Amino acid sequence: MSFVYAGQYTLSGIKKFCYSSGQATYRCLFAYIYLLIFLGVNSPVFAQTNNQPYNLLIGPVTLRADAGMTVNYNDNINSAQTGRRNDWIVEPDVNFHGLWQATDLNTLTIDMGVGYQRYLIHPQYSAPVISPNSQALYKIFVGDFRITLQDSLSYQTNPTAVGQLSNIVQFRRFLNTAAVGVDWDIGDLTATLAYNHTNFWVFEPAYSYLDYQSDAVSPQVALQLSKAMQVGFTVSLGSTRYDQTVQNNYTQLMAEPFIMYQISEYLSIRAQAGWELNNYANGGTNGGTNGGTNGDTSNTDSFVGNFGITHRVNDALTESLTGGREFLPGITSNYTDRIFVNYTPAWHATSRFDIAPQLWWERLQDSSATVSELSTRFGVNMTIGLKLTEHSTVNLSYNYVRKISNLNSMCYYQDVAGMQFSYQF
């Protein structure tokens, strides 16, 4: 629990004492790197039980890095139907991967990716980013128990990743989740108990009312029926509190059975389905400690679930289909009901050439707030990858997204074409 508290305290300090998003980004990067160096200098050397490649060895700590450069052309950076603005965006990035083998069984891994998006026509929108894959993960084995301590963070600016948004160039947001989980292996049965604390901060003044913190406890039981099939049941109990009195605080209860089945060497499926209950506080006209002023009195009491199908057609061609229904935190409402489908084929044409298109669709319906929206979004993504050398690759990409809304001012379409060069040291 001290790990969770430390992560929460450190990042709350960033918000309180260093509101500047750029300084927060770089301080997180240096904090992670310094932690690994500190461990390497001050820890005894244990036998390395892994063969992970590295660029730098500090005691028992291995470090490796990769870097890249992306150039994108976006014909609608403000996601608008009228008054569309275009720009060229240049983004250098670097990723660090660290591993500390504390004992023969216990390991600490740290992944940190940072970049800087430079807008050439509208430089006022230039900003740093932290990769969503950035995290610190410490695994401890004690008998039949596996304890996992995790702290993950991201700082993103792209508004099109949030389907409810339109008419905005940037949606700068910082997400941090500190978690602890315990797995208990009892033969073919695994019992898990996890706790996580999440902080979500928005650095756009118009949306700062969306800042929240949440806590959740999630017990789960999984049974390995055979080598190919696993079934289980998971429950989540949570509470979300907003920092301001616009959105309504709420408690959550979700229960879902699940199944994972490797049908054959070429086909696998996973599915989970259950029920979600969200109880929102009603703040009234003047708000309050529990409720807000968005005018929404809706609660959720409905079916949720998701599925995934993976099919390997042959050694070169694979395809996957995913979909489901979920309830997202609302922007102007209590929640947004999201139904989605994604289809992703991938063709490994040669040892150096890959093609990976994607088709996706989603329906977003806000609950009954003073301002609510019903919209549909769909898109096409295409990535062509070419491996130049053992360490370097080039990717060409194209992304198209279109939003159709019952609010005419929220409709838009966007085209983004780009090229990325990456090098693994």
C-alpha cells in the first residue's frame, strides 16, 4: 500500500506545485530514470535470469532505448465542420526500457516514452506527450502468491481519441493509476484481489471541471478447465469523486463472467458479459459535496460486455474482430453509452514489409443532461511498415475519421497522413 500512496502523493505534488504540463512531463521521465540508476548503484548484483538486450548496464539494472521521428499532415486539427484548420506536426520521441532483477524471481520493469509535438503553422499548440505505455511494474513472488505493484501514467493531447469532443485542437490530460494486486495460484484455480487509485487531470481551463480521482477494488476467480479453455468471474466495486461541482460523483458495481478459448491453432476467442450499476449523486441547482450542476439525474443499470476473435489465416495473414458495450465518464453528462466494433487484418508480406489496415465504428449516446449528444463515429486506418535494417524501420500511415452528430455543430471529418522513422539502439 505504501507504493500506491507514494505514487498518488508524488503525482498530486506535480499537479499542485507544477501545473505546467511540460515540466510535469519531464519530471516524470527523470524520476523514473533516476529510480533505476539509484537501484543499480545501491543494490547487490543478483544473477541475471533473462536475456533481454540492453544498451547500458548499471549493476543489476539493464537499460535500453529507442527513438523516432514522426511527421504528420492533419487537414482538420480542430475537429470542426466549419473553420477547419490544417497543420504539419513534427514529433520526435524517445522510449526507455529498464529492468532490475532484484532476486532470481522478483523483478522491477520501467517503461517510459516521451515526445514533443511541434505544430509548424500554429506553434501555440506545440506540447509534450507521455506514452500511454509508460509504467513501473514490480513483481514479487512469495510461495503460491504473486504480488504486483504498478504505477502507470500518460499525458496526451489528441482530442479525436475522445469521441465526445469536437471543435477543439487540444485536450491536454494527465492520467495516473497506482495499483496493487495479489494472485493466489491453487492448482487450476487462480484467485486475484486488486486495488487501484486513479487521478485524472485536464489542463484545458474549459474542461478542468472533469478532474477526478477514483478508487476500485476488483476480486476475480479464474479456473483453467483445460489447456485451451479458461473461465472466470470478476467483480469491481468503485467510487469516483470530481474535484469541482459540475459533474456528479458516483459509485460503481460491475459483475462479469468471462471465457477465453483457444479453439484451434488458428482461432481463439474471448468474451465477457455482465451487468453494471452506477449510482450518481444529484447535486441540484447549487451543487454540493456529492453532486454537480450538469442537470443529469440518470443512473446506469444495464448490460455491458466485450468480445474478441483472433484468426490466423496463414503464416502471413491474421485478422481480429473486437467489439462491445461500455459506459464512459461523460463530458457534459453523467455518462456516455458506447457501443463499438473494430476489425483489424494484418499482412506480413515479407520479412521486411507489413500492411496493417483497420476499420472501426462506434455509437456514443450521452445520458440525459442539460447538454447531451447522440453521435456515430467511424474510421479507416492504414499503416505500411518497411524494415530498413536490423534496428531501423519506416512506417507510412493514413487515418480517416468522420463524426455524425444530432448536434450539427459537433459533426466533422478529419484526414491525417504521416511518416514515422524509428531506430532501436
